[in-house]
Amino acid sequence: MVDGRPERPVGRAVRGFAVWARGGDARGAWLLAAGEVRDAGECGAWLRATALRLAVRLDPGPRTRWAPRGLVRPTYAPGPDAPTALREWAEDGGRQTAVAELLAGGGSFGARFPDVGGAWLELAAVPVPVPAEASERKPGAPMSDMTLPGPALAPARCDAETDVPHLMRIFAKRLSIHTLGGEPASRTRCALEAHEGVEHMGKVRELREGAVWVTFTREMPPYQARLLPPCGRGERCGLYDGHPGRCVVEEPASPGAERMREAGVLLEGAPELAVTARPFDLPGEREEAMRTVRAIEATLDRVLRAFAFPEGVGLSAPQIGVPRAAALVQPPWGAPAVVLLNPRVTGASAETDESYETCPSRPAARTPVRRPREITVETTTLTGHPLTATYTPPLSRLIHHEITHLEGEARPPRLPVRTSRPGA
């Protein structure tokens, strides 16, 4: 079905649904999200939340959190518009009521939303056969052995999210000050399966062993933090007494060498990674620079399809076999990638920190690396003009990492240390 209208019910009662979202174009289709939900109510909520989430990620509104006010403005263009269609479908009370009635009757649902250039997005739900012994199923256990083409179905994850205030991030770091870990997150999502109750649990800081978790509600920001060991994956979650639900199984700890190789990334040990990248002579090599950036962008897209890199990720031209001084850095909050042409570190803070890093070229290694907290980087625009910018965590770490690649992995970049700000 193309217009988002439900199919007719099949007339049999079910107690669970397999749900998924896909996207594709002329090249093929990709699974974007999948899970199993326990009843028709959860199924309808999952479909609606996923539609809104896809719409926001594809076409952020004027009040998006990562952009300054006024930067994102509406524009109008002919042709299909999947994000707008997804929003309209999710916010149309009549269509949501029809979907709820369909699912309550045990029907299958499917809707495809066309987009520009022949691309499309799809939402679907099908009844899951429930075995006779389903009443004895332990909480959180799969409702059936049904699988979909592609990745295995995962439990439906709670969709509650919240911003993490600056003071809570400081508290989370102080709570775990004697443990190596990443930078505290500025936003967190409930890490539990879909559950009852108003309290949600999200990770704010990943640690070598365990994490700092916070408690929040949909109306209140985080108001409690706990330093907890790695979650036990037994019959009960084991985080603490009274924990409101089971943790959703997370992404693998590493991207996987084979997946990165298939995405087109050279792995550690390749001779191309030890060569200093050659700068572009701009604007004379403008076309070559644009082709290189497009090649990195295409590979980075495949990398992110293979592994989420929740802390952000970068990719340099040498990592795809091109010995030129270009790199892209994808911030962890979903903003547009930062393009770096001929980047050069011109200043670095004396203050440093140590944090874990995951690199597409070193997928098996997740080791703590010490880097300056703030760096100043000079790049070149396509028109040949120099451009200087100062970066703070987490971008400073990601960008510094990519400059290391451009100078050859065996030779870290030389850092002019800045001990104080100008005029201080």
C-alpha cells in the first residue's frame, strides 16, 4: 500500500506484532528499525513514534535543538516529500484511529511514503504467531521465532528521550572521576525495552566497566544519577532493586572488521594509512577536492549503515585509499558532517583528557587516547581561502583523530600548545 491507508483486518486475534521501518531507492532497500511489540496499542505507538523520528531526522524543523534559531527555515519544492507525509500520517487522528482498529482486529499494516529521486520510506507491522505456551513466557523473552529478512528482530525500545543539563553532565563525570570513560552525553534516550511506569533510565556516560545512568520522566529532566556496573543479561536485568524494565541489547562493542572492509574502509596495517596525505592546491584542484569529499561521504554513509557510532565518527581520504588531505566528521547529535580540506592544527589547549575511541580502520580496538580538550584548526575553502575554527569536545577529539590519519597513523600531529587565551 502506497497512500498509508491500512489493509483490511484478517479477523484473527493476536497478542504480538513484528514491526519494522525500511528505506530504499533504485539501488536497494535498507532496514532502519525493527522489533517485536506485545499488543496492538504498543504497535500503533511504535509506528507513530518511528514515523515522527524519521521525519525529524530527514527534515528537521525550525526549532531543532542542534541549530541556532533562524538557521533552519521552511522551503518548498515540487515532487514527493516523505518527511512531510510521515508527519501528516502520524498527526492525522482519523488515520491513527483506523490503524488502531486494524491492529486490534489482528490485521497487517503497511505504508510506503515516496520521496524525491525515486527514494521511499516504509512502515509495516505483521501479526506474530503466539505459541501455546506463550502465557508462560518470561518478561522480555521473544514472543515467537519469527524473523525478517536482514538483521534479527530486537525488542521494542522505549522512545522516551531528554536533554541532559550541563550541571548533570558535570555531576556524572565527578561521580565516575576515577574511572576511564567517554564524555558525558548532552542528550540521552531510555535504554530499556518499552515498559510501563513514568520513570525512564538512560546512560549519560559510558565507562570501561559499566556506565553512569540517570533517571528522568517525559516531563522532567534527569534528577538522579547512579554509577552502575555492566548490566547482567540474566532472567532479570540486575541493575538495581526495583529496576523498571530490561535493558535493550546494545550495538556490538566494535564495528567489526569485515563490515568495515565491506563498506570500503582500509583497515589498520594497510600501507596507505602510513602515508602523509597530499594537500589540495585550491581553487585549482576544486573538482578533485569535490570528488574526494563525495567519495568519503558515500563510504561514510555505508559505514554508518553498518554501525551506529553513537559517539560520532570521522573518515579521512587515506582510509578509503585516496592520499589527499580531506576528511569528514559526523557529530554524535546528527548535525551535518564537518568537511575538512587541508586541515592543520594551529593551537591546542594545555588541558587534555583521556577517553575511549572507536575507529572504522581499527574496529577491534577501543582504547583510551589522550587528546587536547580544545583545538584550533585551519582549513582551506574550495575557493582557496583559509578558514580557522576552534573546536571543543566532542568535535575536538573527532577532528584531531582525523588529522592524525592525514599525517599518517605512525606520526601524531605536532601540537603547538596554547597555555592561555589571547588577552587573558
